[in-house]
Amino acid sequence: YYSGDAGHLDQDGHLIYLDRVVDLLDLAGGEKYSPQFIEGRLKFSPYIKDAMALGGKDKPFVSAIINMDFENVGRWAEQKRISYTTFADLSQKVQVAELIRKDIAQLNRSLPEKARVKRYVLLHKEFDPDEAEMTRTRKLRRAFVETKYADLIHAIYSGAEQFITEAAVKFRDGRTATIKTEIAIRTLF
């Protein structure tokens, strides 16, 4: 009997529920994946606050934009004696990228080969409701985020290893400045 649900059998023969069939998205090769399943599983990690899975008919693989959990990752970094100054600084540390990579690799083991996250970035800032990236109830505004970060997403899929972003900052005294941040684009093997 047809339930309208999608799933797959893992290596041990267990049925893994993914999502409703109507909520699956297609990749360039016709394979399907569930962005909500990937995002939800990534957020099980104590080190990941938010995640956005990327893919589509014009994209050959799944990638992810990750927001680290600053409090938990900061505590972890202090225990490991990793110095940092800001959210952006900590998010780009190689050790933090490796910490997050392990969580993504663990998720990938439960996914079909074509639905696995191949590349990811640790965003230099948190998704913010005040910037319309998510709702007040912390639901991603997928279309808005894809538009806002279109250049970063293009860099992920073009094979780039880094992306430089610029943001205008206005200080309380009225001065403005532009802050440049280099975002590493990581590949999972």
C-alpha cells in the first residue's frame, strides 16, 4: 500500500524514513534527497545550531551551509586551548571544521550515496530573523537564504576552496566600515 513516504534501507537492512515524497528535491542526475531530513539530523549535533542543505536540478550533489553553536563550540575550543576572538574567527578554525566534518560524516553514513553531503561551509555569522534569513520561530527562509548567499553557493558548486564576503557595519557613533571575511569551503571524502 502506498503511503506517500520516502525512505531507504541502510547497510544493516534498517528502514530509514526520510520525508514525504512531495517534499523531496531532485539533483541534476535525477536522484532525490530530503533537505529537511539532512538539516534535522545535522542539528542533533551539539555543535550545530542551524543548517541548510543545498541541491537542486542544476546541482550535481548535496552541500550544506552550517551555523555552528557558538556557545558549545566556544566551550569545546577553550577545553582544547584553541584561541579565537569572534564568532567569525572561531567558525573558520581548521579544528572546528574537523569537528563539524565528523558530524556530517556520521550523518552521511545513514544516507544513500547520492544524497550525502559532499561540500560544506561554516558560515561566519548566525542565521538571523532580523535579517529575514529565518522566521521568529527559527524556520529557515530557504528562498531568501539561497538568494542572499547566491555567490557563496555558486562558489561551493564551482569547486572553489574559499569565498570572501564583505559586510557593511554601522557603529553606534555613526561610523561605518566594511568587514571582509574569508570563508573556507570544505570537501568531504
